[in-house]
Amino acid sequence: MKNIIIAGMHRSGTSLITQWLSKCGLNVGTYCMGAGPSNIDGHFEDMEFVRVHEDILSDNKLPETGLTDMPVTNISDYNRARLEQLFELKNDFFDQWGWKDPRSCLLLNYYHNHFPDLHYLFIIRDHLSVVSSLLHREFKDVERKYLSRKYLSRFIWLKFRRKKRFESFCKENATNYLSTWLAYNSQINKIIQIADSKKCILLSYPLLQQKDTDVFQYLCEEWDLNLKFVRFCNVYKKEQISKLLDVEKYINDRTLLKKAENLNTQLQVMLLIQDLNLYVQ
């Protein structure tokens, strides 16, 4: 029985890579979150896990979106039972399955302690690209109300007000998003240090662009997954990657930025070492 957690910070490529795994034949959920403006091909998030995660976050007085750097300190007996039953149900129906939800990063310690047979597929992306992508995505919700108005209001918004409001939005939110990136990836790094190395893989979508056949072969041979090969380029769409902003000018905590830079370097080095050990022939 193979259970795979696909975890990574929001906007790190988790949907893209989970879509690829789904097309290769991995069951990633019977009821998945559909498409949206930020993920036009679908989010590929198992709604059964998402609902439990949202309830856990709500119980901890944290935003259900998971955009927080605060830890989850309490998981009720009721929600623990829901997760245990969810694992049992899926194991009854599927020999190999996984789920993707960025919120899982906030619960990695719980999953590691209570489900020892889990395999971890961690998706990483550098902090500046993630914050930039989040700013683009979250601002769309702000903008949507203006674009739904009549022509004159839309014209004024697009011609005169949008640029200034976007700058203000970035200044208000960039530091918080960076702090969230740091919290999520610190949890990933923590699990990498204590989990069985044979059950952990670091991935990024640039790596898969070059090494999709090698990664696929490793999943089949070392993780004993029964999959069919689909080229990653069949799901990757460069035009969906948002324009990279000059994020650093919006960060008002330089210490936080330095911590993120150091953690990003550490993760990228681990990705490189793994690449040399696993995929380079």
C-alpha cells in the first residue's frame, strides 16, 4: 500500500506536478477542487483532505486558506478520527494513492508521527517567485469587484487607479507572504531531516522539465508505483507562469528576507545533491 503526500508552499507548482502524476495514473482524489482563475487546468486538491484541513485551521483560529506563518497547535480527537478513517477508506479502495493540499505543510509533524508509512513528495520553489505569484493571484480577488462594474468605472480603474492600488497591495502583503513561505518550507526541511530518506523526494517543476523520465523511473522502481509515463511538457504551460515582480523592494523585514534566502539556498542544494544521487546516470 503506497500513500503519498504531495506538499509544498502555495504557488510552488504543486497543482502542476500533481496534474502530471494524475495523468501518469496516480489516484490523487475522487473529488478534487476544480479549475479557477489562478489554475485554469484545475487545482487537483483532494476535497476530502481540504475540508478536514480547513476545519483544523479554523479550530486553531487560523485562516482556512492556510496563508499563515502560525503553527497548528491543536488537532481535535474528532478531526484525528476523520483523517484516520479517510486513510482507511482510501486504502480499502486504492493500492496507491496520494493527495495534494498546500495546507498539509502546516500538519507535517502530525502526519509524520501518526502515519509512518507515508511517502513524501515535497515541491519547492524559491521565495521570491512564490511571493510574486501570490501577490499576482491574491490581487485578482481585489481587482475582480472593479472589473465587474460598468464601463466607466472599469476604465478609471484600469487607466488611473490599478497601478497605485497594486503597489499598495504589494507593500501591505509581501512580508506576510514571505513569512508564510518561510514557515511552510521550514516544516518541509524539518521532515526531510527526520524522515526515512528513501521515502522523501524533493521536486521542482524546472527539474521535471529536464528529468521527467528519470523521476518517473525512480517513482516506479524505488517507490514501486504502477504508473504510465506521460511527458511533463504535456501539462507544463509556460504562459501560465506570472511575471516576476521585484519583490525585495516590498519586504520591510530584512532579517526575514535573509532567513528565507538561507533556507532557499539549503533546499536548492539538497535538490541538487538529490539530483546527482538519484537521476544522474
